[in-house]
Amino acid sequence: MTIWVGLSGGIGSGKTTVASCFASLGIPVINADEIAHQLTAPHGLALPEIKKQCGSQLFLADGSLDRNQLRNWVFADSTHRQRLENILHPLIWQGLQHAKQQISPDKQYGIIEIPLLAEKPEFQKLVQRILIIEAPVNLCIQRVQLRSGLDESTIRAIMAQQADSKSRKVIADDTITNDGNWPQLEQEVLKLHHFYQALPPSTL
């Protein structure tokens, strides 16, 4: 039976980079953000309910979701964020469960990248271990700026709504510090790879 490792960390910590390292070792990787993006892409399953509960002002003329407007709407009011999560999270949960079922049970372990694993404890039920990626705050900000072009104040606002490092460490079984040292990161991933491969089914 496959052991599922929940991979999480703050924005810009390098979760996807670490996930890619595991994938390069032949490990199945499921990404919750990719499922969320599919749900909110043109003709995505979540769009009708988002329009109904959150308003047509969040959509472009072609019927697609205006992601910039959505981000502003979410940060304008915490109840907006909750409303959106109430729509998306059950669908993301179903998507993750479906994706897990597509993986051969012969695989010793797999990775599920879930950014809000600390903030949303219900998603912890999908995994047997939790791997937290840590990184210096300034480096995280630089990475997000390069990736998405967001300004520093917006990035810090996103960080403020996420769990802090202490909260993530409380739920962590394993941690990796991704401070930009690529050879060290590869070694850390390889070490955990061997560790996860050796885990007996009784750890479930």
C-alpha cells in the first residue's frame, strides 16, 4: 500500500522544486494547486458556483475567471476567502482522492503537494507523513517576484494569511530547508527518498 507524503510550505519556499526532485526519482507527485487551476480554468467545474456565490464581477467578458480581480476580492475581506474555499476545497479533496486512486498501489510512496496543509487540517487526512519546506523570508519574496511579478507588499499580505513557520513545524514529520543551495537540496531529497522507501506498511 502506497504511503502518501504531504509536501507543504509557505509561498516561495520552493515546494514545487522539491516535488520535481522527487518526480525525477520516479516518485508519483500530485499537485493540489494544479487541480484547483483545472477547476477554475475555462469550463472548469467550479466556475458556475463561483459566479453564483461570489459574483459575475470576477469574470472576464469571455466567461473566464479574472484571476487578478479574484485575488483582490479575496484579500479585501476574509469572508470572501472563506466563501471561495467552501466552494473549492471539497472539489480539490475529490480531485486528490481520484488522483491517488490512479497511482499503482505497488508504489512504496507518493508525494501530494498541498500548500494549505497547516491551515486546513482536514487535508492532513489524505497523507500519512508531512514534509515541510522552509526557506528564508527574503528569498521567498524574491522567488515569488521573479515567478509572478507581484510586488513585495502583496506577497507579504499573502504570507500574513498563511500559517507561520512555527505552526508548520508542529505538524511536520520531516523538514527540508531550501535556501538556494541546489546540491544540498538534492542530497536532502535523496536522503528522504531512501528513508521513505524503507518505511514499512505498519507506519500507516
